[in-house]
Amino acid sequence: IFSYVIGAEAIKLIKKYYFPSNKNKTVLKIRLKSVFHVLFCQFLLLMLFYTYEITFFYLIWVYLAVTLNPLLSRLRFLVEHPSDQNITRTTTSTFIEKVFFAPHNFNYHFEHHWFPSVPPYNLKKIHNQIRNTKYFDKHPSTLNKYFISEIPKAKYT
């Protein structure tokens, strides 16, 4: 957790996604464009906060974006992929849990893996169709009720 609090995990993620070890020129160009896009958007956001003289809130936002966000994402990942076996789980959670752990219907992770091309706003429909077939009754290991109750059970590696 300390690694997340100081932002070290965010640095690892930035290196992983924006500066890959793959030296393919096409990949590097695409990643470089992405880096510039992120930096440009952050500059615009900073200017907006500066204009309204609330720059301090931008700094708080950046801190949370590089610390709390990766931590919540990691915890969500551990609940969605709870073991070394190839198990993926959906978590039908509370509204508050969805806000923090899985916005945009990403709590329907089992469905996302079964149908990766389905847009997030349709994952709940897929979930309901699968539920109607009684699949989750036959395979209870693919369904969680709450993120919070599953975090202590997760296998941390």
C-alpha cells in the first residue's frame, strides 16, 4: 500500500503503458502521441483550475489519480481474478462500490471476458441474459456480491 501512497505504482504503470520495452517504431510513435495527448489534456485542466484560482484542487486531483486510482484498480483486479486458475468473476455490488471500484459497468467482468467486444453500457444486459440461463447458480465461483467482502479473500501476488 505504501508503494501506492507514494505514487511508485503509478510510475511503474506509466513506464509499462507509455514507454514499452518494445522498440518497434510504429508502437513508439503511437505511444508518444498518447503521452502528448495526456500531457496536453493535463495542461488544459491545470489552466482551467488556475483560471478559477483553485490550483490546489488540481494538485489533489493529480495525487489521487496517481495513488488512489491505481490502488482501487489493483484491488478490483484481485477480486475479479481471484486465483492462479483462469477464473474471472462478476461482482454485483452496491452503487458506492461501483463508483470507486468499477465505474462504467466494469463490475461485469466475467461478461467482459466472455464478450470483449460488447461495449460497457451493454454488459448489464449480457449479465441479465446469462443470469436468466441459471449459469451463475451452476457456477457460483463466477459471481461475487460485494467488492469489499471479497478483498480480504483475494490472493495477493
